[in-house]
Amino acid sequence: MTHLHTALAATPTPLAMPPRQRIEAAQSELVPPQGGALIIGTAFQVVLTKAGEFSRAVLERVEQLQPAGAGPVLADPEQPFWFWLIPAGVRWSHPNGFCYRRGGIELPSLGRTQPPGAYWVRAPRAHWMGALTLATALDDIARPSRPLPALLSPRAAAAPTTAGEAQ
């Protein structure tokens, strides 16, 4: 399981996407081959997006925009998010992607590219996910819906979503 050290509750979300690239553990210049606990903010930050079709579409768009391929992306069937690793120090602000600048994260080994447990949707190679590319893909794919911070808010879960529910 990908442990992002936060107070977010886990909701099972099945994800399946065939791996685009297979890499040998020794090929990554970014993370240790065996995975493990890493500190967010030293080399990378983590952007969360809603798991499922939305993130799959964002990944497809990123790969169209970034010919070198997408940077590192994690999924965990026990979490409702995908985890996109962007360079540390980026000033991130996007309604469809929440950024963790500090904390810790438990990364799977580089060889884990399928469930069960946390796995690499796109394993890290020589570059992080391009923050501008990710933001552009989010803009291109985003549908009118409640932004991710609203979904994370306990008040948003209790608020009515239509005029008929408010009565």
C-alpha cells in the first residue's frame, strides 16, 4: 500500500492499466530500486488526482504532450487517488490536483507495475513528471465538476449538490 502520511481516509478503487514501459530497477536515477520511505520536498513533491478514468485520460494526454514519456505516477487500489511525482520547489496550484510539498511517502519497488498493493503506473526513469505538462493535461481533460480540494473537505461531503436536495 502507498502510505502518504496524511489524515485522508482510504477508499478502495480498482485500477487496471497495462504498463507502457518495463524498466529494470537499475535504470531509475530518481528513486531506490527497492522503493521504501522517502521524504517529500527534498527531490520531489506529490500531486494527487482522482483515480479512475479521469487520471487515465490525464496520463494519456501527458504522454501526447511529453514525447519523452510521462514521469513517475503511482496508483494504489486502496486509495482514491493517483500520485504524480513532480520536481521539488514547484509552485503548484490547480483545482484538479492537490500538491503535498512536505511529509513522507512509501514507494513500491521499481519492479512493481501491477496490483496488489501500490504500484507504478509509469515507473521513474531519468525525469520527474513535468509540472507544466501535468497542469496542461489536467486543464485539457477536466470536466465541470467539484475540484479535488472540495472532495477532500468534510463540509463538501455534507453539502447538497442540487437545488432539490437543499429544500
